[in-house]
Amino acid sequence: MSPPLEPAGPLDLVLVTRVVDFAALKHRGQRRKGAAGEPYFNHLAEVAFLVAKATEGRDPLVVLGALLHDTVEDTATTEDELEAEFGAEVARLVAEVTDDKRLPKAERKRLQIETAPHKSDRAKLIKIADKTSNLRGIANSPPVDWDLARQREYFVWAARVVEGCRGVNPWLETIFDVAHRDGLARLAGR
């Protein structure tokens, strides 16, 4: 195992590419729920791109967190493993945006709304970017087993989560709003 690396600055490409490789390996074989069945890593890359653009590339830690945001929740990765590989800051950020899968889904969704206003600014950025990516995914390639009502419910819930994250980055919030508006319009046309 390599020693943990902490972000050294905005152009720490070795660390960023290590995280890209790690996330791609951990999510290999996973697909998005949509009819297109795109590789799950595409979602992670989109979330990372959105937070990188929102921070103008000045916060590599939030980009690393975005790339890894679903590893603990959706793979066998542990927070301790992330800390050993990438350091305590990265592991804490991922933990902050990770749902406790031991809880029922409805409780996890309720907690996301309730805890969003109390997250760090970095976690809020990841949450907004994650919800933006998910809305785009649902609008462009809806999950095959989701009817229109469930798709609309997700849009309403995502907006409630993002409401608690507002005030952290106007550009990213606008991108979410556009995805929300356009996605609902697309759903209305189905």
C-alpha cells in the first residue's frame, strides 16, 4: 500500500489520477440505472467535473471527494481504507456525504434533507453536483423500473436536499436549477 497522500495544491495530478484509478476499479462493472446502462464511473466523473468547474480548479480536495463520494456507500470500500490510501481529510469528506445503508431508504432520504444545511461547504458542493448529475441521468435515460411518478418524486426530493445546500456556489446552484427545470419539462413531455 502506498503512503496516504494529502492534496498538495491545485495541480497535484498524481493524487488525482490515483483517485481516478481507485474509483474506477472500485466501481468496475457497475452501471447506472438508466436504460442506457452507462458505466457508473461516468456519474463520478461528471460530479467531479462540476465541482472542479464550480471551484475553478482551486480545491483539489473537493474534486477527490466527488470522485470517491459513492465508494463507501456503493462498494466494499471502508472509510479506514480511504484514510489509509488518501488521508484523513479525503476520508472525512467522503464520510460526510455518505448515507448509512443500514437505515431504511425513506430514513436516508429524510436525513439528507435534514442534514444538508449543516454540511461543510465542500460536502454541499458535492451534494449539489451529485443531484445535478442524477437529474440529468433521469431526464436523459430514466431508470428502467421507475415510472413517471417516481421520477418526479426524485426531482422534488433532490430540490429539497439542494435547498439546504444553497449559498455555497451560485454557478453550481444555477446548473442544478437548469437541470431541474429542463428535466421536469422533459418528464412532462413523456
